[in-house]
Amino acid sequence: MEEPNNSDLGCDPKPQVLYRCKKCRRIVASHELIVPHKRGEGQKCFKWRKRSNDPLEMEKEPPECSSIFVEPMKWMQSVEEGCVGDKLQCMGCKARLGSFNWAGMQCNCGAWVNPAFQLHKNRMDECSL
């Protein structure tokens, strides 16, 4: 006898993830809009002035990314106005959620993302549906 799979049961294999502003709970992104990037090599990827002086710190595993990178969206007013780089503010409460730069930005893991629309995880709540 054949076992039913998830699509036959009418449920998604993984729950949809939404990101909401911590301050006003407005939806700012969904999992489908995240731009994945390969994890960098940590401190080795940063300019020498941004690196730690501790040689043991250089050998450690790169930290978990503290931000997500997303596709540009309509609520990003600075992007709509044609700016090259600026802060990203919540449409509801004007809280700063991150920043963007068409020339690219470096993640805290060391990877470069180009173009970069970065939203900080500590400014948002991750909600599963």
C-alpha cells in the first residue's frame, strides 16, 4: 500500500516563515524573499582594522549571521526614491530595521552580498504559520 505524502494531505512540507517588526508587528518579509548567501570565513574576510587582535578568534568558526538579506520590496521607501544606499525603516512605526546598498554589503559572517538589502534579526520577530 502506498503511503500518502504531504502534498496529498494538503499541507506544506515546511511551515511558512514571516518576519515582523518587533515594535509594531507589521509584516516586513517572508521566507520566499530571502536571498541566500554562502557563509564567509569569518574574521579572515574583514579588513585588518575590523579584525580581532586575538589569534584564537581568527581560527574560530564564523558566527551565525545576525541579519537576513532580502529582495527589494515596495515598503522600502528609500529604494523607491532611487537612493544608492540608506537605512530601511518600518512603514508602520519608522523603526530602523536595517539598511541597503546597491553596491553590496558584508555580512557579519564575512560573506559579501551584492546588492544588499539587509534586515537585522534582532529588530524583527520570526513567526511560523
